[in-house]
Amino acid sequence: MVITKNVDVLVVGGSVSGSMAAEVLAKGKLSTMLIEKEKTPRTKACSGIQFPYFEKLLGKTIPKDVLSQNQMTKTVIHIPEEEPSVETRKDMYKRTGVTWWKRMAYNIMDKQVSKMSPIKTDMSMYNFMRNTFDDWMNKEAITSGAEFHDQHELVSFVQNQDTTFTSTIKNKKDSTTLTVNSKYLIAADGPLSTIRRQMHPEHFTTDSDKKGGAMNYYFSANPNKDGIKVDEHALYQVYDANFNSDMFAWIYQKGVDRVNTKETGFPLWVVGTTFDNAQYKDHAEKFVNWACKTYNVGCEGVAKAHPSSENWALDVATLTPKDRFFFGDKNLLVVGDAAGLIDAYRGLGMDSAALSAQYAAKCILDQPNDAIACYTKKMMPITTPMGKKTSNSKHFFANNTALRFHVIDRFVLSGEGKKMVKCIGKNQKENDSDKMQLC
Ligand SMILES: Cc1cc2nc3c(=O)[nH]c(=O)nc-3n(C[C@H](O)[C@H](O)[C@H](O)COP(=O)(O)OP(=O)(O)OC[C@H]3O[C@@H](n4cnc5c(N)ncnc54)[C@H](O)[C@@H]3O)c2cc1C
């Protein structure tokens, strides 16, 4: 049986970007359908960490029961122990363009850092599980007037001569087919985007060795009985090129999760990492062993673990910026991870997903005849620095000596940490999401 529906906008993907876009469009009085292929609430391999300005960016208060019980207030940064060779230093000086006084400062800092590591800083962060958070976002879209269907998967679409879209959707609940005619189509369907793949299959790697991914291991354990040595309010950032190819590997606590740990009553601990090749699971296991030895988290027999992984076919780390960022064509707008916005260097993607979705939706409302030009223009200031950082980070994570130089330069010499705190504070005071930056 085929059912046909007509709407102004079809939004594909019931996650941060899709729900955000649907909410703004429905509030703007466009008839909006939001579809999600999974049964909701669905789990997702995501750490669910954000800066407090994320709430400002969403334009609403995140209810307390959507956040995890455990609050995050600190970071603990592990720096590689391997000291950079003379060659590495020379290469890094060249890449980062450091001045002679910075070279001297680096040599002094390098000696000090070994004594300081791990470095502890204060940093307030939001902490939540994506099943609870995304479910809340979907409900906010529904309250604003969007029609939401979970277990509905977009299979394909065609753009008609009059620029409208006809999409074929599989209703997984009863195996019926739904045909949706829409004036606009928003691709919020994540890093494996069906829509982007149909438009640009060449953006997706077919080389299975290049299909990197992320792993999160979740452990439910009793901190008192199991001897876990982690500060429950800290996000541990472990910089080691053997564990992660683009950023830090992470350890932290979620608190007693309503869905995953309600039977044990013990908090949920997360140990995770990402890697840009097919061996990402092996690297993740190495890190779990390290976490067990160093902090007693995730040791076999001590806690109950279940892994959650996400494979990336849209390889944002190796695509050139030109092919990495793709915002759509005519009345089809691509947002969030589907647009290539996950930022491996910062380890974040939910803020850019929400921001891009707002921009796309506002452009449809404000400039209905040229939404794509409006949206692309708004995205440029975000993507230009993002692309540059990603290509540089390949050199920084080449090995542990280069990485040690980079982390010292990043956190101690360049004052990037300070810049980040300043950026977070500035966003926190801002009420107009158009003026916010990604920190
Ligand atoms: C291990 C890991 C840890 C992370 N940690 C953080 C973090 O701490 N903080 C942070 O800010 N970011 C983090 N990220 C990044 C963050 O998860 C993403 O950037 C963010 O979820 C992107 O949101 P999105 O809405 O664009 O896409 P997604 O969250 O990927 O959602 C896409 C949705 O579309 C649905 N879908 C896909 N195809 C179809 C289809 N054909 N039809 C219908 N529905 C479809 C999917 O089921 C999914 O629900 C992490 C990512 C990973 C993998």
C-alpha cells in the first residue's frame, strides 16, 4: 500500500539537527514532516558533552531530567610522554610559524610539562545521554507543530521539474511505503547520509580501510566497591597518537542513567575514542586497557560493559574542505554531520548541527526563493577555520612526539585554552544565535 502526503518541508533525521530545523520551520508556520528511521528513543554512539552556551544556541532551557545526574566541572589533560626530536621540533616550528621567543618558551615548557601532567583545569560542561536528549528534541519539534514519525526511513528522492521533491519512505512498522511531496527537503541524516550519497556518491569513501569510526564503551560500576580512580566530575582528555588520530581519547562518568543502568543502580562510565581507519576498534581496545591500568575503569570483571560504535563513510578527516562541506542545491539543504560539520579536532558536532539547522530553517523562512545561497553564506565563517584546523591536525597527530609539541603549544603557549574560555563566556552573554561562534 502506498500513502501520499504533501508538506512544505520534509526533514530527514530525528536527531539534533533534524529536530532543530523542524522546530524552527513549524514555528514559522510551514507544514513540516520530520522522519527518523530508528525506533525512538534510540541510542547513539555520542559522548553527549557540550558547553553551557549550547542551551543559548538551542534557544531554550534543557530540562534537568534531560541532563545526566552527574555534573562535569573539570578537565584532566594527559600529554604524551615522548619528547619531540630536533627534526620534529623544526617541522612543528615551521608549521605553526612560531617566533624565536616561542621556541625558547617551548623548550622551557617541555621540561615543566612532564612534572605538571596530567594538567587539571576548571571547565563547566553539559553531560547527557543522546537517547534522552534527542527524544526531548523530537518532542519539542512536535510541540511546535511538526509531524513526527519514527521508524520511517527515506529510501530515495527525486527532484521534479518544478523543483519540488518526491521522496519514497519506508514505514518500518508495517512495511508500507509513504510518498511525500515537499517544496523543500532537509538532509539531517548524519554522516552516512542517504540523501548526500544519492547526490554525491564520490564524497563517500569506498576504500574500507579508510572507513574510520568512533567507539564508546559504557561500564556500569560501583565506584566505591570497584576502586575506580576517576574524579567523577572531570572529563579526562588523553592525547596519545596510538589511541586517537584526530583528538583526545576520553573517560568520564554519566551518573546513574535512567535507561542503561537503572537495574544495577550504579553510575555509567564512558571510555571512548575515534580513529580514521578501519582499525578503530583495535585502537579503542588499547585505550580501554590503558584506562583499566591507569584508572581502574573498564577492567574486565570489574564492570559491565557494552560497546557502541559508529562507522564513518563520510571521512571528514581526509576529504578536502571543498568536498567535505556540502550544503545542498536549490531547495535541498544539508545540515549537521551530513554537511560534514562534525569537528574531530574539537571533538564536538552537536553545536554546529544545531546552528546549521537553525540557519537552514531561517533561510527557508526569510528567503524562500534563494534559501541555499542565504544558508551557504551563513555557513562560511564556520567552515573556513574548521577545514583549516582539520588539515593541520593530521600533522599534529602523526606521532606522539609531534603531538606532545602540539598539545603544549595548544594549551600552554598559544593560549588556546584561554581563547576557548573567552569564546564560551562571550557566547553565554549572546542572545542572537547568528552572532555565536563555535568554541
Ligand atoms: C563516539 C562519538 C562521540 C561524540 N561526542 C560528542 C560530544 O561529546 N559532543 C558533541 O557535541 N558531539 C559529539 N559527537 C558528534 C555528534 O554526535 C554529532 O555531531 C551530532 O549527533 C550530529 O547531529 P546530526 O543531527 O547532524 O546527525 P546524527 O546525530 O547522526 O543524526 C542523524 C539521524 O538521522 C537518522 N537517519 C539516517 N538516515 C536516515 C534515513 N535514510 N531516513 C530517516 N532517518 C535517517 C539517524 O538514525 C539519526 O538519528 C560525537 C560523535 C561520536 C560518534
